[in-house]
Amino acid sequence: MKKITILLALICLTFAGVSVSTAQPVQAVSKYSEKWHTVKTTEKVYRYRPDVPKGAYMYQMKFIHKTPIKKGTYLRLIRLSTSYPWEIIRGKNHLAILRRDARWFKNVR
């Protein structure tokens, strides 16, 4: 019994100061972020206006009016899930950016 107690104490002391970290670099905005973030574009991207035809469902949405956004533009950005595009607000309009990655912007604090 005494040997088991000493062995457990040794194991606890051995791993007490060791912390194993598998952390990877964190993206500016999480892909599942449900908050609005202020970001700055790092390259030219295109915004689209979502259009849902009358009597249609949301999954039948079409994106129209492709308009470029210049590099260095500040945006308010949200992404509700990976199933939906990045969403921005310009005035009262909700617009979409149809990119899957997060390499086209950086976080601004």
C-alpha cells in the first residue's frame, strides 16, 4: 500500500509542472462567430446583394449585383455558421461576401 501511494505521488509530481499544448494560430474571427466584428480588408473582394424571389424559400436565395470592395476598407462582419456566407452591413443593406476562407481580412480592435 505504501509503495502504491509513493508511486502515485511521484506520478502526480512528475506531471504537475508539465503542460502539453497543441494550440494553433487563431483566426481573426471564428468561423462560427455570432458577434459583429470590425475588420479591415487585406485584398479586393466582391460583395453581393442577396435576393429571395417572392414566394421562394431562403435556401433558394440568389446573389445579385456583384460590387468590388477596395483593399483597406473597414467593415462590420458576422458569420452565423459555415452554411451561410460572410455578412456585412452597408447603411441599411445586408450584403454577402461569398468566400469560404478568412484570409481576405484582418481583425481591427
